[in-house]
Amino acid sequence: MEVSLTNDNGYYTYAHKPNEPRKSTYDTDMFMKLLTTQLSYQDPFKPMDNAQMQEQIAQIANIQNMGDLTDTMKGLEDSMATTNAVTFVGKKVTGVDADTGAFVSGQVTKLTISNDQQYLSVIDTNGQSHLVTVAGIREVIN
């Protein structure tokens, strides 16, 4: 991503290149480009205060830490969802078949994860296997 700054009456504005997709998050490289550009355009007789500089550097560290925390929380959420889904194995359930949309009842025999989606294999009374999402479970019999 290319960053260009334009000076308009003493104010600098961010100009996005129209042929490039916008990023939804700011990364360290973008922050450093903006910081170095800001430093190169500052008045040498009125340099940025050291406290301001430290504040900006601390901000990027905080942003990066928040991103790391978000990743950790997402991993924890996925683990908890998988743990929850595993508790259905061996139980009789009624749920919605992910393929047909029909209600099925039977015993859960396994958990399959495909494309970040959790599917429970439900064997009905005829011995036929059906895939049911955890969200598709309507009743747990035992």
C-alpha cells in the first residue's frame, strides 16, 4: 500500500490510491511510514516533543498488542466451541440435517470440522448418517 500525504494550507491529509483496496486495520509498516513522513515535514525549529514521540510509539505497541489479544481470544473461542461440540458425541439428539434441511433424530457418533464449521455425524434408526451443525441441534435426549 502506498501512502501519500498532501499539504493543503499547512495541514496534511491522507490520500488513498484508488486502484488499491483499503485496509481495515493499520499495521506497523503503515504507522512507521506515517511517523517518518511526519518527522520529515516537521519544522526543525519546532521539533516534536519527546513525550509526543514516545506517546505515538506506545500507541503502535498498544495497537499491535490488541491485535495479538484479538487473535488469542479468537483461538480461545474456537477451542471452547469445539469442546462444546464434543460433548454431544454419544448422545441422542434431534436436529436439522445440514444438507437437506429435514429434521433427523439419532445418536451422535463423531465431530467433523470442515471450513471452520463444526458438523456432528448423527446416525438415525435406519443406520443412515446425517451431518448436523451444532447450531442445528434442537433437542438433546440424553
